[in-house]
Amino acid sequence: MKKYIVQKGDTLDSVAEKFGVIDGKTLRSFHNIYCPLEDLLGHDVVTGKELLIPEEPQYLKEEEEVIDSMNGYDDETEETSEEQQEEESQNKEEKKEDKKKNDESSCSEHDGKYFVVQKGMCQCNQGFKFPKFKVTSHQKHYWNDADGSADYLAVTEDDTQLDPPAQPFGQCKLKPSSGGYLPCAYAPVGKWQKTYEKVKVMGKSCVTELSELMCTTGGKITIFKHGQQIEAGKNQAKKANAQEQHIYNPIMDYEEFKEEVSENDAEAW
């Protein structure tokens, strides 16, 4: 494989075109398979980052065949027999079929999906509440958080505990009674399914937005929020430009709002 440092203005598709890779999606899949966990790519490339470029034929565009037109044959030129033509045609079809299989194997349904972190939330199709995750399988890898906050611990296939641990989904629709639905009795069946097997933490596959988990009661648990959304805090609110905020929300006095935030902070101290 080759290594390429991403330049300003580069995109996955432009780099793929530059090196003859089939497309940007194929390039991203190849890079994510062989790169360290901290260098995994999302939708876009980052200027200055190292990008792994494939050289294997299954990742590259098929070279166009150029056939020169000929007006006649020399006496020494022998015509290709029908048997040879049929064999060549068959070889070409086999190569195309192999290329198609390799392309399919290099792509994944998880492409473009987010990994789930501990502060993410899940949902049960038979419940009413949305509990967070409780990572117990490791304390090693954090998604997109250089400070190593527990909120961003990577959720793996073994992390089936939830927060809160008791009745995490509230009441269960599969347990009706005269007084309403009975409380949730969460009991996971094995591990998370549909995990991303190409990315592992401590040998365990990572959970993405597509992952699922079944409950012995009959509920199907899926991802409600992956947990990697950016949340605005008080510091961001104080630094925001009041004139810009007035354009977004003209009925709000943003200067007054910032003063209230500052006063609340002062009272807290």
C-alpha cells in the first residue's frame, strides 16, 4: 500500500481519482481496515493526515483496453482462432466477476455510520424510556475525545449493561395488566449483534448505529443516539457573537441571556 498526506482541498473522491482507486467509498473502507483506531475516517478527510492508498487490483479501476484500428493484415499476421477468442472472452468475464466480489467484500453496511459511546442512548421497541450505556468491557479507547472522558468510551459487543440498571426502559408493552403495563425486566440475549467486526477494542467488535440486541422478554433493542453529537456549553454561549445570534433568533435578547448565564455562574460560586 502507499501512504499519502492529505492536502488542502482534497476529498476522498479526488484522492481516489488521483491514484486510480475505484471511488472515495472504496478508499475510505480500505484505509479504515488497515489504519490505527485513532486514524479512522468519517465522511471527510482531514488536511495533514496520512491516508493509506491501496495498490491491489480489486481496489483499482480496470484499465481500459485500447484497440488499434487496422486497415489490413501483413502476410505474417495470423488471425486469432475462434477458440482463442472464446477463451479470452471467458477470462475477461471471470476477472469482472472476481472484481465485483472483491468490491462487495471491501464495502460495509456500516460505512458512514457512527460508533456508539457510553453517553449514547438506546431504545426498545417494547419500552418507553431511553437508557444510556454502561461500558464494562474496557477502559481503554475513547471515540473523538482526546481527554479520555468516560462519556466517550467505545461501546463494544460485550457492553450489554445499561444506565439505569433496573427497569432501564420503564414499562414493558409485552406485560399488560389491569393497572397498566408492568415494569421492564431487561435481560439481554447474548451480545450485541450487527457490530463492526473490522474495528475491535480488546478483541471485541465495536457497536455502531446499526447494531441490535434482543431481550429475553421479546423486545428488540436498537441505537437511539450514538452520543457523539456536539453539545453547546456555557463557555460557548458566553463567546458567541450577539449580532449573529440575533439573526438566527431575532426575538431573543442574546446580550441579556449572556448576562444571566454569568450571574448564574457567580451565584454558583
